[in-house]
Amino acid sequence: MIRGVRGATTICSNTEAEILAATEELLGNMIDANCIQPEAVASVFISTTEDITAAFPAKALRNFAGWTYVPVMCMREIPVENSIKKCIRIMLHLNTSLTQAEIHHIYLNGAKALRPDLDTNGAV
């Protein structure tokens, strides 16, 4: 079964260092919370709000051992009025036997407001 694992975070400034650090932190939390092995990952989509332009967040994925061949794509979020600014979102598609209720979605920093129904530490 392929399941989606969601995550999101925000940054304070549009710099390459901050974009990559925030993405690496978010992905690391998603990996740890769900015991993800790169061989089980079908693909990763990363979106950003239009105010993030200094770097491709997908570059952070390559800092993880074994993730060289995982397909990853960056894209732009639709610009919805009054939505969260400087937000990075990840949708990771994982081959797993876990149920949807067992998946831990991770929301950090200002992105916690996106899913107040989920525990902010990632547990559903």
C-alpha cells in the first residue's frame, strides 16, 4: 500500500541556509516519526509559498544517506489570500503496511496552524 506522509514548516527569512535547514529538520522528523527507509519511498513532492525563492528545498533531501535515487519535485503552492507565509510543505509517498491512522504527520513552527487537529509533535 502507498500512503502519504504530510509535513510542513515555516521559515523566518528567504535565505538558502534557512530553507535547507528547515527542510532538513522537517524531513528528518518525518523519517524518524515513521521509521522511513529510503527504499520504501515512491516519491516526494515539496511545495513552497511564493515568497520562498532563494533555493530549492529538495536539495536538503540529498543530505540524507541513501536518498540519492528517491524522486523529488519542488512546486509552488497556490497563492490563497490570508494563508501562511514562508511555508514549506512535504508530501512523501511511502510503501508501507501502516494504516492511515498509524502515519505520523509532522507540522513545525508556524505550520502547526495548518492542522490544529493533529498533535503538534506528529502523532495523530
